[in-house]
Amino acid sequence: MSGKTKNSVELYSRALDVIPGGVNSPVRAFRSVGGDPLFIKSGAGARLTDEDGNSYIDYCMSWGPLILGHADPDVVEAVRNTALLGTSFGAPNRMEVEIAEMVSERVPSIEKVRFVNSGTEAVMSAVRLARGYTGRDRIIKFDGCYHGHADYLLVAAGSGLATLGAPDSAGVTKNNASDTIVLPFNDPQRLEDALKKEQGMVAAIILEPVPCNYGLILPEKGYLEEARRLCDRFEVLLIFDEVITGFRLAPGGAQAYYNVLPDITTLGKIIGGGLPVGAYGAGADIMSRVAPEGAVYQAGTLSGNPLAMAAGIAALRKLDSLKAWQILRERSEKFRSYLEPVISKYEGRLLFTRLESIFTFTFTGKGRISSLEDVKEADMKLFAEFHREMLKRGVYLSPSGFEVGFLSTAHGDDDLAKTASAVEESLREIM
């Protein structure tokens, strides 16, 4: 597309001189799909427009938070009106109280919540809280679940039954990784064995109830319930990272969708209506350990800032008034019906997986993705070709075969039908 993306190419060249890799987050660099990244000028509803005026139906949706689409008028109005009164005070404001009440009303496990500025910050704070509450150091995480870039969570799986993790990034020390145990997702026996081996040492297990950063890995039936049971048995806290699934699968997140309650929940994405925000919450007893009530310190100058709080309030109110989850379910069903005849032609080579408004295309012969190993076996080179062909046809997918796509309430039937046609043409081209 280089002939049609002259301005993006020029901006990327300039960016390489002043920003590492030319981007402010690695996956934006298009390394896994080839070519240069597009520089986006604007978004409206379900569409993006790049700096060269090219329009795309967007399914990245800023990696999930734009459940109402780009530049939703109610969210924009809330941000604009709030900005006129001030962007940050470093002091309490009415809106952080209002949205805290909204969160505690919707998310079953949360009685009190603390706002931060990103999902990474929310998870970092939740893990610190779990350690402070239990007096234990070790945590268990799972291959295929991503929890941001805190040092002790950038950890790869070791070998053996419950081997302590190894650093997965330069700059992460062995000591930082040494209290993190990495296990396979969807394997309750391995989890039980690890908790037995490390009994009395583990503060918490942390997982995405539906991993969405290494493809879409669905929890096997009963797996989340068993994780909850094992945490109770070994007196370990259960942390659900709902930065992506919170307010997307259901008003109360994945925990309401699956009816499994964690001890601590982290939130992000949708709760900020498209602005930078994160949150962590739990029952009042656990949250009482957070400063200034307790000894677990966490702070942030821009935490609970008026702009993010206003955007979040507007987004949550609109989701309720639209009955958005019903709309998204209908959109997802319609999308499936458009794609099914196309995908069926490539059965055994391509898998389309969806859960409510989250979906992914995986070039694999497997009939279901249930672990990170399943995702790793997929043909990512073929996905890269597919991504490029879809861009040519005006469809913007997340630029990695390890990421998922998102529907919004702004995606209409025409968008879905055009996308299905683009999928059919792209598959015909590459297969």
C-alpha cells in the first residue's frame, strides 16, 4: 500500500529518528505483519482515517476500549465539558466518587475500588496488595495470559512441574522473576500440584479469565471454578485481570459472565471510555490494606483525573441505556453468519473463534484453541499475508496474529458484510 500511504511512510521515517522503533508501543510497528505502520488522523464510529485520507473499517478499536466506537458523541461531550473546568487537580473530585459507585454496583466482587492510569499499573498494584494482605511473596501466572510490563510479570514459563519463571525481557533481573511461577492455562492438575509444592508461599494466582493477548483462548468448562476452589483450599487470593474482559463480556465482566468471583479484580480499557485509565478493586476488608487506610502503598498524581472519570461515566451510562451487550451479541451473531460460508471453505486450515464481541482468525488445523502452545503452532506468516490483503480492502485488524479483534456498537450490518467480502477475497488471494 506504500503508494497510497505516502504521508504515513514519511511520518514513520521521522518517528524512527526520535522514538525507539518509531512507535510508543512495540506491536504498533507492524513487525509481525510486515510493512510500515499507518499513522491515524481520525476515527469516527467504526472507521479510521489515516494521514493519507484512506478509510478503514476498524476492528482493533484501540485494542479494546472503544466499545462504543471512535469519538462517541456522548463521551466526547463529557470530556470537552469537563476539560473546560480543568484537566487535573491532584485533589479529590466528584466524578471519581460517581464512577467508583458505578463500578461497585456492576462488578460482583468489588466493594471498593482504586483508580490508576493504566492496566499495567492496576495489575502491579493488585499484586502488591495481595502480597501485603497475605504476607507471602510468590505469585502464580499462566502462559498465554498477559498482565502488562511490570518486571515480575514479564516472565516466561520454565520447565518442570512448577519451575520459577525466567526473565522474558532484557532489564528484568532473575531476582525480580524468582517469585513468579508460570503454569499452562487450562490445566487444573498442574495448578493443584504447584499449590501443593509451594504451600504457604503463594500470595495469589493471577489470570485473564479469557486470555486475549495470545489469540483468544477460551477457558475449558469448569476451569475457572476449579481455580477458585483451589485458591480457597490453599488460602491463596485469586486475581482476575479483567482489563480487557471487564464491561465487554457482560456488565459485570467475565466474573459475572462465568459466575466465578475473584478476590481482587483489575480493570481498564472500557472504564476510561478511550482515555488512559486503570483500576483495581476487591472486598472492603482487602481494600482496607491500601494506604492511607493500610500499609500497602500506592499513589498517582493523575489517578482519578476528571477527564478519564468523565469519559468512563459517560461510556458506562451509554452502555446501560443502549442495552449494549444485547446489541453486541446480535452483531457477533450476524458477523458469524456472514463469515461462516467463507470460513467453511477453509476448514482444517483456518479457525474463526469468537466470544461475544471478541474474535480472532487463526491459521491452524486445530478445531479449538485452548493453550498458548496451540497458538504458537499457528501459521503467523499466513496471518501476515492475510492482514496485508485485508488492509488493501479497507479493513484494519490488530497488526499481530497473537492479538484479537473487537466489535463495537458502532459496527453496522454494512460494515460486517463488507468485512466478510474482504475476508473471502483475501483468503482466495493467499490460500
